[in-house]
Amino acid sequence: MAITVYATKDFAQMSEVASDIVIKKTVETLKKKREAVLGLATGNSPTGLYKHFAKAANEGKFDSSRIRSFNLDEYVGLPGDNVQQRVIHPESYAYFMIKELFSHLNKKFIETRVPYGSLIDQKILIKELKENKNDWEFKGTDAGKSISIKAKPKSKYLAWIRKEILDGYAKKIKAAGGIDLQIIGVGGRGHVAFHESGIPFKGSSVLLVKLDDNTIANAVADGHFSKKSDSPQYAISMGAQLVYQARTVVLVANGARKTESITRSLLGDVTPEIPISYGQQYAKQGGELIYVIDRVAAEDLLVNSKELKDRSIILKNMA
């Protein structure tokens, strides 16, 4: 199945085009199945999409009470004395989804799930990792790495994380019948969710990720956290291998920071250095991959339209 790229003029048009696609796909799915399963992303890029999506649901274009959702990622180590405080922390992705989508729906989803990062006590995690170094190993070639917990760790806490937090989330997705449509954004280095650059594709189902120092520093610099000690050091995330098992993947991205990774993901090789490049392989295996990006993020693709055509990538220039 070919890859389709919509190059839009700005954020507003990007949001409208992406929402039209997601709404259409949701309607089609609900004609075939009792429930539609959506994979959701956080960040600035999908916020406009979510506003249009909620408006369409409230206008009766589809029944949002027949939708089940799974989010891509969640922090480990948000400030708070207990799980409840971490879940409703203003920087949690659970809070983000309530603010940007769930609270705007007149008819709520059947179920919403965010990875269970808030259940993990970061202090205990750090202690267990330090004291049980034979129970796990780093995977990745860059600063941000996944922590692969071995099948039979001695640490009961790490065993619980592997079984309930990581494998448990993947099993919930499987039990729901898999994701029909997955919305993703992209980081400046081509990462999807917290599947950071350099983390291998193989085995990247649900990951425990050690965030790199630059990510932590940026979270403070951008005003998300007042100081480094408040900024989470870990996260739970769907990996690229799981993301690209959805029947349809819709990537939304805008701005110059995304241009290089967007270009390399479609015109370069498939490489863990650019995790979203795995979408090329996904499309070859029959997956439906759709990029909806603004003209700034699409700048290099527009210049190389012939190469896109040679690769059987459909470019729709709406800019």
C-alpha cells in the first residue's frame, strides 16, 4: 500500500485535513465493527485535530461511545506523593488528554488507557535498577535508551514492571483487537513517542525508557518543570514496532524542527536512528501510512517530488 503525504499551508489546515481523515476512517470502522480502537498521541501537533474530532462527535457524525483508546506514552517520576497526584499532575499525559479531548466529548469513550507510568515509584525504580544490574540491560545507541528487563529478574519490583506495566499494556491492546487507527507526532530527531533515536525496532513493544539528559534539561527550560529534580527521568512508551501494527497510521507534524526527520523518514534508509522511518517497511507490508504536515515540515519533500513518485509515495500539495 502506498504512502500518502498531504502538504498543507499551515497548522490550521493541517489540523482540518488530519481530522477529516481520522473522522472518515472512524466512521468506516464503525460501519464494519461494533467498536473502533484509536491510538492517541500528545504534544502540540494533534491538538487542533482533537478539537475538530470532538466537534464532529458532538454533532453526531459518529458515536464516540463506541470508541476505545490507547495512548502512546506516559512519564515515570512525575512529582506527587501518590499515584493519584501523579496521574492528575498538569504535565501528565493523562491530564493532557482530559484537557485536549476527553472533557470535550458529550458521549465518552468506552474506555481510555494511558501507559501505566504513574504506577511506578521512580525512587524505588532507581534503587532496584542500581541493586539488580544483572536483571536488565540498556538497548540503544544514543543518549536515550530503553531498559530491557530480563525474563526472570530477581527483583520482584522489576518483574512486576515487566509483567504488569509493559506486557500488561500490550496485552490490553491485543485484547481490544489491535489499533484501527494510530495518531502519531514526531520528535526533532525522528522519534515517535519515547521510542528515542537509536533504540532498535525489534522487540520494541512497550518500552521502559531512560530519558537522555538533554530531554530532561529541555523540559525544565521549556517551563514544564521548575527544576531538574522535578522532571521525570523515565517514561513508558509504545515502541515503533507496536505503533506500526495499527491498520492505519496518521502522522501529523509542523514546523522547521521536524523537516529533516520527516524527509529522512521517507527518502532515506530504514534506520533506528530515525524511528519513524520504520513506516516505509510498514507500508510495504500492507499498512496504510498517511503524513499530514505543514509546508515548512514538507519543504524538502516538495523539492524532491520526483523521488517521492519514484518511491510510489503519493504527494498531495495543498499548500
